[in-house]
Amino acid sequence: MEHARRFADWGRSQALPFWAERGWDRHNGGFFETLDLDGAGITGDIRRVRAQARQAYVFARAACEGWLDRTDLAEAGLDRLARIARSPDGQPGWVHLVHDDGRVADSRRDFYDHAFIILAAAWVWKATGAGRFLDMAHETLVFLDTHMPADHGGYREAIGAPLLPRRQNPHMHLFEALLSLYELTGETALVPRIDAIKGLFDRHFFVAETGLLREFFEPDWQPHGERGAHVEPGHWCEWTWLLAEHGRLLGHAADPAGPVLYRRAMQRGRSAQTGLLMAGMTAQGDIVDARSRTWMQTEWVRAAAVAGSRSELDQACGALVRWHLEGVVSGGWIDKRGADGEDLASGMPASTLYHLVGALAEVERHL
């Protein structure tokens, strides 16, 4: 497990201290959306609400795991986000984008964003014990249930923005958020909501005949035109881990679809040139986008941890370290590699740290 230990040490001793020092905007408040390749925050960026929530989650999770106690950043980040992005126009829910000075840049209510508010609020509550964050998680869930339910199950993509195509991705992240909220609180009232999203996976997202995961849909969950044939190996690995978590937390055997997705990712989703997970393919196996992103490899790590052998977990960590964590400022990453492994990174998206921390938690559990 040499590579796994290297990755774990990098996460604890390099990445988390680096982002605690560099990732917070001391002038405006909040977290930078992106750092440049030297590790300086990029000002003037539009900031995604989901990325701000992810960073709050990161530092809350790090404190809870005993890796780095910067609970102050988690609390300050989510409190600031609540001031500038929660119902600033008098309408319920959270806006989508803000300027770095706090002005609203896009007031749509995006389903994906709300999933990460719930995830962050749950973990910041756990780290701080402050009841306002648990209230935030519950109120955000009530908003989704009240204002964003969709016909045929699940939730609509947004309020104030196009509704098609429907995506499995934000449902996947709400599934993750609800599992975390359930794990941290033990609230059994969450189980029917968890089961409802698992039902969407069973009926619409996962195709048992091919062992693949659909991404884009019509309102009635039929595949969405040409995009309906698009698949993403990184998401196969995310669901592999989530299905294992679902079984662990609810006390039953993990869904066998998880290992199927993992094996498909290993057999069909990796580049022949680099061995890394590729960004996009067709269901028939034609490569649409052979590039690699850091987050995809972290999800390979998590999937290997629950569905692969120890040697496979070490292999995944080795690929992540070699291709994405080396050759850049200590604690940062090369966010994008081309089909032949060439460095295509122009900056370091802060939102990727959420994926790295998730992988770190799984590796630490095995070590």
C-alpha cells in the first residue's frame, strides 16, 4: 500500500494545510473558486454556490476526522454563504452564482447546488454542534420537497433555468448528502427519501443489460436524444462507492450493481495511453472525451476501496499521485490531462478538494 500511504500523507500534511492557507479570500471573505498554478487565489471569478458549500464540507470533515482543525473556516464559509446566497431576492432557496464581493450573479435555483448545501450543513453541524446548520440542512430539504419535485419522480433541474435534459448527477449527489445526514443524525425519516433516489437508480439510471449508467433524460426518464447515449466512467465509480455506503449505513448487503459498474470502469473506461479514467464515452464504447480530470481518479480510488482488492486500491492511488498530484505546487493538483497525458491545466478548481477528501477518508479507513 505504498501509493495509498503517499496519497494519505499528501492529503493530511500538504493539501489540507495548503488550502486552509491559500483557499480563503481574506479581502472579500468566502473561498476562492480557483487558485492559479502558483497557488494564488484568482480574484474576479464568478463563484458557484456548490463550490463554496463543498469547501465548507471539506474543512468540517477534516476537523471531524482529526486531520486538521480549521472548523472556523467551515463555519465562516457557510455562514457567509447563507448571508449572500440564501433567499437574497426574497424567494426561497439558494441562488446559483455569486460574485466574489457577494453580489448575486445568477439567481436560478439549481438542484445540484441544494444537494451540496445539505451535505455541507450536515458536516458543519457535526463539527461545530451549532444547531443553525442542522436547521439549514432540513430547511433546504424542505425547499426541494416543496418547490422542486418533478413529475415521474425525482427533482426538477432548476427554477429559473432550462429543465432539460434531466440528469442523474444531481440526484446522485443528493443521495450522498442524505446518506451523510442519516449517518450523522440517525434520523429514520430520511430513509424514504434515500429509498426514492435508490429507486430512480434501479429503474432508470442503471441499465442492467449493459452494466452502464445513463446520464441524460427526458421528463419521463427516457434517454435524452443523442445525449442519452453519453456515459461517464467517473460517475460509475461514484455510484460504486455510494451503493456500498447505502448498504453499510442501512444495514443490508450492498447492491451488486456497484461491483458491476466498477468492473465496467476498469475494463472500458480507462485510457489505453495513460490508464486513467476517461471523461466521456458512448454506451457502445466509442470515446467522446479521452481527457482525465483529477476528480475522476479520486472516485476510482473510492470505488477500488469498496469493490476492488488492496492492490487495486494502491494502483488507483498510484495513478492519482503520478498523473495529477506531482509536478505542481505542494498541496495542489494538475486538474486536467489530455488523451496522451499532456498537462492541460490552467488553474486548480477548489471544488476538486471535496473529491480528494472523500478519497482520503476511504484510504485512511483501509490504512
